[in-house]
Amino acid sequence: MNTGPEIIPTLRYRDAPAAIRWLVDVIGFRENLVVPGPDGSISHAQLSWGNGMVMLASETDGSDGRMVMQTGPAAVYVVLDDVASHYERVVAAGAEVVQKLRDEDYGGQGYSVRDAEGNLWSFGSYRPSVS
């Protein structure tokens, strides 16, 4: 039985190594797999959060056989339990806050930050369910 995520956001970065460091060191993702590419690029990376995951790679012109895909902006929502502590840690690390921590009308708390390449990362305690 496969217990991995069934939908995985995928992003491209101009500086994928820096994006990985920020997502791991500041945000708290876990590095599962990083496949280096030529000249310090990243061919493929998988970062996990609980039972979820994001995949990312360095931008490419397609000459390396990888699919051409524009870099950002993208938006990703990450569910967590202790939103306030996470917010304090991320703000202390200097992340660009786009939406301050607040109670959401639809339930839970949430906030949003922007990474160095313009992608929006939202974090909240609201857990949508699939019916």
C-alpha cells in the first residue's frame, strides 16, 4: 500500500540550492532526495513535510532532457499544528511576511511568507478534508 502523497507541488528555481537551504533551515522541510545537476544546479529534489512533499529543481532550457518549466511565482499551503511557534521562528529568521499570523474566517490560524524567488508559502492549522 502506497502511503505517500498523491498530489505533489513541483517548482523550479533559478537558485535551487539556496531554495532548498531556505526551505530546510528556515521553514523546516526535511531533505529526502537531492540529485545534483551540472554547474551546481539541482536536477531533482524532494523535500517532505509530514506525509506531504514538494519537488523542485533548477530551471532548465531543456537541453539536459528535463521538461522546460518557468520559475515562480507559485503558491503552496502547508498544514501544521503549532502555527504561532512556527511563525515566530520564521519571522526571526528574516522571512518576508506577506500575511501576518491571524485567525482565519474558515477556521484555524494562518500566515504567509514569500521566498527569495517570489513563491508564496502559506502555513496554517486549517486542515481541509476530502469527502
